[in-house]
Amino acid sequence: MPILDSRLPLAAAPMAGGPSTVALAHAVAEAGGFPFLAGGYQSPDGLAEQIAQTRSIGGGFGVNLFASTPTEIDEDAFEAFIDEIADEAAQYDIVLSPEPISDDDQLDDKVAMLVERPVPVVSFTFGIPSTSALRALQSAGSTVLATVTTPDEARQAVDSGVNGLVVQGSSAGGHSATFDPAHDPRSLDTAELVRRVKHEIDAPVIAAGGVDGPDAVRRLLEAGAEAVSVGTMLLRTDEAGTSDAHRRALVDPAFTDTAVTRVFTGRPARALRNGFIDRHHEAQITAYPAVHHLTRSLRRAAAAKGDTDRLHLWAGTGWRSAHAGSAGNVVRWLAGAD
């Protein structure tokens, strides 16, 4: 039985921070794909409301949660980074707090909510859930997936008892799912990574990263994945909650490359290369979620003003192929139906 209950072997990747919406989930499901809601950065109540609205699609869907362990902070490096980006924040009259904020994104409360109100699939990013959380979700009837970036992480996840894997290649947009935020993701084609994981581990695999069209989907399925997760290809769709500034950047010829950087959140993430990355790339501070909280007000201000020079423009390497219009049409195109 397939790990995802959908007509097409395509899933909408969970994109925290706005792009993943209930409307996007409905559009993807109606086209035959499998939608995920992004639980990251949401309150348990806010996530519960999105889940309630998504149940009306009448089919399978998933919820993604962050399972990260807060990074031990090098206080000197953190203070130096604050000094380095202070002029950026001053452009919006923002004074950066010197006190690092650390949290677990209310993981336990979200798990408890999902145990009480189960959903078909729960996936985890940045790590593996505790044994008690994993067992509770499975006992409630949810299929549990872990996102991994190496065969070793895949082995850890399967040994923990998860039902399947989301294997993320280095070309994926947004955060790398690496368990270790100090680790620089190895440049490896997603199809090759899927083959290596499948060679070593007997578990269902969903492939993520490097999807820029139907040919990429076909290659990933041929490599052994039973479904393909797409994110960047949905950023410009009508139903996505992508900011106007982000949408404009995705079609702006001034952006010519992506880069993996820690300067926005303290974790490696792939984004369109802009001035903020270029000016502060050497810092590459590893301190998640402290850096995420530190820069959040600056990034929100930049988005509100359309300042793509200081905004985190998450995008995978195939961003130029992202289509505007209906998410359903994009899903059907990727599946080779259009």
C-alpha cells in the first residue's frame, strides 16, 4: 500500500512561514496530489484551525512539524553577528535584542493536539521525534515520516520506528532538513541520494529537491521513490501564501543563482542569492532558532516594503521553472498530465 493516499505520486511540500495554505492544500488534493500543511512557526491553535479546514477535502493530507534540538549558542559569535547586521536592521528603525531566544516551536503541544485530533500523515523535519511522541501518533492512526538528508540519517530514522522517509537532496529550496545544523549539506543529486538510501534501507521513500519539471519527477520515481515532494514549483501559484516580494524575486532576472546560507535563521537553507547573503555570508553563524528570532522582525519589515535585498527568498535550484496560475495545473503538469 502506498505511503501516501493520493491518485498522483506527488506531494505538496510543507513550506513554513506562509506559502503553505489551506487553499493550496485543497487545490493540490483536487488535482490528485497529496498536500501537507506546515506546522512550523504556527501556534497549536492556529495549526488546529488549518487542519479543521483541510479535513473538508475528504482525502489524505499531512502535517509537518519541526523536531529540532536548539543549538548551543556561541555567545561571542552571536554578539558579533548582531553587530554585523545592526546597520541592516537600522534601515527599518529596528534595534536587535542581544538576548538569544531559544524554543522548540511548541513541539510537545502540537504532538498532543495531533494525538487528540489525528491526521493521516505526520512528518518531521530537523530531527526524529521522541519514542513516546512517535508511538502516540502511530497509535492514534497516523503514518509518521522523517525527513532525512543522508543514508545515516535515514538509518537512524528507520531504527526509531518511523513508517517512511522523505529523502531531501541538496538542491531543495528552504531549510536543509539535516539533523545537525552545523553540517553543510553535501552536494548530491536527489535521485542518487534516493538510490543510495534505497540500496541500504528497506523503507518507503518520498523524494524532495531539484524538481523543475515532469522529467525530474520521472527520474526520481525511476530512482526508487514512490512519490515526489514539490515546493518551489508551487511558490508562484494563486493559492500559495508567498509574499508579493518573494513572487517578484522569483521572476526578476537580477537574481541569477541560489546559495545555501545560515545568515537568516542560523540553519543552512537555500535561497535566491541577494545582497544580505553576500554581505554576511562569511559569518555563517550556526544558532537555530536564535538567529531566526533575531532576524524575524527585519525580514518581516523587508517583506512589507518589498525589499528583496534583505528578505529570505527561499528557492530551490529549479526556481526558474516555477509557474504562475493554478496549483492544480502545476501538479498536473508535473505529473505529465498536461
